[in-house]
Amino acid sequence: MQNRRKTVSVSTVRRRMRLSMAVAALFSLLLLSYPTSMAQAAAVTSLRDTLSRLKASTLANHTVEFVTPTGVDASTDTITLTFQTFTMGTFAVANVDLAVDNDSGCNGPWTDKTLAAAAAAGTWGAAQAGQVITLTAPTDAASGEIAASRCVQIEIGSNATNQAAGSTQITNPAAGAYTVTIGGAFGDSGTLTVRVIADEQVAVTATVDPTLTFTVDDNAIGFGTLSTSTGRWATADATGGNASAGSTPTAANVLTVATNAQSGYAITYNGATMTSGSNTIGVASITSDSDGTPGSEQFAISASTDGNATIASGYARGANSSWNFVAGTTTTLVSETIATATETISVSYLANIANVTEAGSYSTTITYIATAVF
């Protein structure tokens, strides 16, 4: 059997080469004429959706952020957000904010865009239908409306405040993983996952025990020997001292009080006037007079504080003291209406006698009570 050799002419080879070159040229022409906007389409970066709540079946705000490689540069551009399974409700423009960062950092400063129900010159349109929110570029949008490689922020819910106070939030679906998709005619796209769980909150509890501290620094004080010629101030060493007009009385007792009661505290006193058997030294109410009236029977107390407590009316201790004593009745001396750190109260005692005051050893017991109001 003879082998046949197929002979191809030089002209045939040339025709085939010309055909291949024509096909290659046509392919190159098609590539060059492919729409520029399609060639620019890209995936967004730094895509995130921060929810105010992740609990199932709970209302939540959404803050969607992403970096657009392409940007927005035409009135035909739109940005869409599609929420899988979320219950959207019905949104008004006030429930959406659109802002652009000055770079790709997604950390501000942000420049807010003006939104309305329909796009207009200088105004973006904002609309919602079912699971999709659509933002439409202004009718006069041009290159740089949103520059390429800028971070875009879309707030949805009560966190939207630029147009007005937003009020409608999105309701989370049942626990599970759901998608939020970025798309639209601006060319870029991306998809993220939101994880909804049964409950994302942790209840943290603590107990603060109620506290009240109270001290009386000296439990035995005295006037010494009383005189008709001068008033006497009691002292802690029980020897007493002569009272003088225009001087701040000696503090015979120091009381301290502290409490974390939210409504503060009150210090009260209760006791009788000074007695010797059946004889008494009468109590007195004295206004703006540090030594009272020598030669007349008087027994009273006054108080001052180093803080902001309230001294009861008629008991202000100072260079022109006011004195008072209510015998046999529980009477408020100092009070405060808020929790307080340690408050120091200085208490002074004044006694005067008359020529007819019976001789004897006089005494009384005064009981101080601190009560907190929790």
C-alpha cells in the first residue's frame, strides 16, 4: 500500500494566516470597545454591618460601612442594600442617613449627603421596597459625587439623624446567619453575614450594702461652777469656760456621721433640761447672742458643720450663735438629703443662772440618734 503525501500550496497557507490575523484583530477590537463601567466593577472592601441588637425578633439599628473601589459619578448610579429575611417595616427618608468619609479609614470625619424621597439636583433619593433599600444618585451627579476608594456609611433606624430623627428600626429574624448584600448600578458589590442569636446581652448585677456610721467623741462634759455674772460654755473636761459675747462658743462635743443612704440622714436629740432633785434650770431660745443673758436661767445647745449638712433652725453656732433646747421631745438638730461622706458636727452648750437658782448639783442626759433614709 502506497503512502500519500498531502501537499498544501503556498497560497493556501497565506490565506490561513490572513484569517488568523483578522480574527485576532477582531478580538482585540471587541476588548477595546467593552463598556468601561463594566470593566471598573469590583468588590467593596471593609464591608461591615454593626447592629444595635443581635437578639432574635428584636428591633435594631444598622450601620453599614464599606469602601467603594469605583465610587459614584453619574445620575444613573444607585446603591442597593438587600436584607435577607429581616422584617423591614415601612421606612421613611428620616430613617436613612448616607455619609462619606474623607478617606478609606471608615473613621470619619463624615460628610452627610442630603436625602429625599426622590433624587433631585444635589439630593439623593432614598426608597425602600420589601427587603431592598435603594439610594439613587442626584440628578446632577458627576465625577466625584462619591470618590473612588472612599468609605461609605449608611445608617438605618433611630441612629439616622441627618434628615430628621429616625424612628423605624429593622426587626431581627430568628436566630441564625443572614446576609446583607451591597449592589446597584454604581458597579461595586459585596455580601456580608450577620449572626442573629437568642440573646446577646449579659445581665450584670451587684449589691451595695447600706452603711451608716455615727460617733460621739465625748460622753461626759460639764460647765463647772455656774455664775450669775457670766454665762458658761460646757467643755469636754467638764471644767467649763466663761462665755463671751461675739465669740464662737467652745465645742464640747464632736459628732461624725456618714452614710450611703440615697436620701441622706438626720441627727436628732432627746433629753430633759438640767435638774437637781426637783429643781431645774429653765431652757431658753436665744437668737444671735453667744453668751445669752447672764443673771437669768438658760440652758440650750447650738451646732455647726464642716460640710453641707443643714443645721436646724434656731441652732446655728458661730460668733453670734442661736441657741435652743426642746425638752422631752425628739428634735432634729442636723440633716442632709443625699448620701454623704463623713460629716463633722460641732455641738456647744450654754448655761446661765439667776440669783434665785437653787443651790445643788445639776445634770441631764442628752441622747443623740443618727437615722439614715435609704
